[in-house]
Amino acid sequence: FAVADFAVTFTMGFKYVFVPASPNDDMQEMEYETDISELEKDTFRTFVENFFAAAGQTADREILLNQLKERTGVDIKEKADKGEMDDKMLDKLLSASSVEIFPVQLPTKETGFQAVSVYLDDKGVAKNLEENVRVSGLVQACGYPGQTIRGDCFIGRVFDDTEDEWRRMDFCLKDCSTDAEWIHTTKLQRANRKSGDLQSMANSIGVNNPARIDPSMLADAAPKGETADYSWKQSEDEVEVTFKKEGLQKGDKKYVKVAFGRKRLRVEVKEEVIIDSTLAGNTTADECTWTLSDGVLQVTLAKADEGSWPELLEA
């Protein structure tokens, strides 16, 4: 099938970019049929989910089961073997399509409250999809050294003032250049959280061009992890925690409560405490931030001390 079969072109709407995994296939600037100005009615995400569902690539069952065990702590295969889960239910669970949203640029005053995200198949590893070297390069150029993106991807932009206004905006082919202004802004956004400027970030990893880093050199070697509620990773200066709370919407920001302490983090969503624990390292509390964008809640902890954290939470 062709991605064009899933896209529609009208005079209204917004532009986005489709980036095939194969470098031999052209990237495509496409148009979505209607304007979207409410996260709660974001049909673009449904469109992306349908695209990946129609791709029809088979995921490795064992890898999927292992990933589910790592994420939830539940051994689903063991439950199935014991007859606690029937085969139909297991197959439905494993075949369910979902989209992973990688928030590249966060909506802040410095970015004009614009955000850029990559949308990809959440089963990319289990399907053994090839690396999307073009999207990996863009993401790494934005200050995510060592980050690898797999499979076909979509890239989109939203305006999100984090209070009242949210809408999808144009993201064009010209924005896929590593010289694009938004990439430079994002590098500064990430670097300025603690280290001061882009050059200090580059110096900290011994290179001048983050887009050309050999992933084996870097940050991927630092401890990271995933639970049923969140995933976390770290750089030299900060720890990023991405929460998996389903069904978060733009208007839910008022129901999100995040409290930062020097060595403590508490996150509450809709009166449900997701985390309230002692951290494995010290933070600079007044430099810690959180965002709710594209339905994804992300907390950024500014490290007070140099070095990697062995875990997110203190044992």
C-alpha cells in the first residue's frame, strides 16, 4: 500500500511530513484534510494509528511478550500458559496497534509555544523495523545524542500555549533540514536548561555535531528504565520521565500536580498519585519543569550533581 492512500488533500488543514524508513524512498510533504484545534478531537493521531495498523508487518511474539513484561511487571506468557488468559485475548493484546509519540521540541516561550513530535510504530523493535536514519539524524541534531528511531515515521507540529490554545500547524519538507531554525532552537532549549549554551553540550560529549555521533559513544550507555507507569532516561545534565497515563487531554492540565523537591518527586493526575518517591540523585528543584503536550506528560529533572543516576528512584 502507499501512504498516499491514507492521506487526503483539501484547501484547509495543515501540512505534515512522512519519512519512509528506507533512505531510497523520498520524504513526502502531505496535507491533512481539516483543521484540528482541540487535542480531545485529534483525528490525526487516529489516522497515524490506522496507517501503522494497515502496514501489516508481523511482530516477534517473544519480543512483544518480553517488552510487556518489562513495562508492566506481569508475565503474560506465564498467565497464558496457566490458562489465566485465553489465546484470543492474548492475540488481541499483542496485535493492538498504538503510536509512540516522541516529543522532540517542547512548547515554551523560547519556541513560540510550538512543539514538534515524531509519530512512529510502538512495536518497531518487535517488528525488527530498520532504523530510520533520516529521522534519527534529525532527532540527534536536536540534542538527543544516540537516539534511534525505527520504521516509517510522521513528523508534525502543534501550537500549545500550555493554557488555553492548542492547534495543529504546518510542518514542511524544508523543516527536515538539519539547518532549520527550529532544530537550532531545540538544541538551545535542551542545552540551556542547565549547561548554558549549545557548545557546552557538544563539548560534554566530545563532538561538534550531535547529528553525527556514533551511538556507541554515548548517552545510550547511561542507565535508563521503564515501568508500567513511566519510562525514564538521562543525559549528563537532566533526567526525563515520560508518563504513560492513558487518555490525557489538553484540558486535563488543571488536574496534573507535580511537586519537585531536592531529592523527591510527586506526580498526581486526576487525584491518582502516579509517583511520590525519593529520587536516586539530587536535583535543582527550581530548574525542574513539566509539560503536557500532545497528550504526553513529560517531567524534566535538572541534575544538581554531575554523573549518571543508577536508577530513577532510591532503592
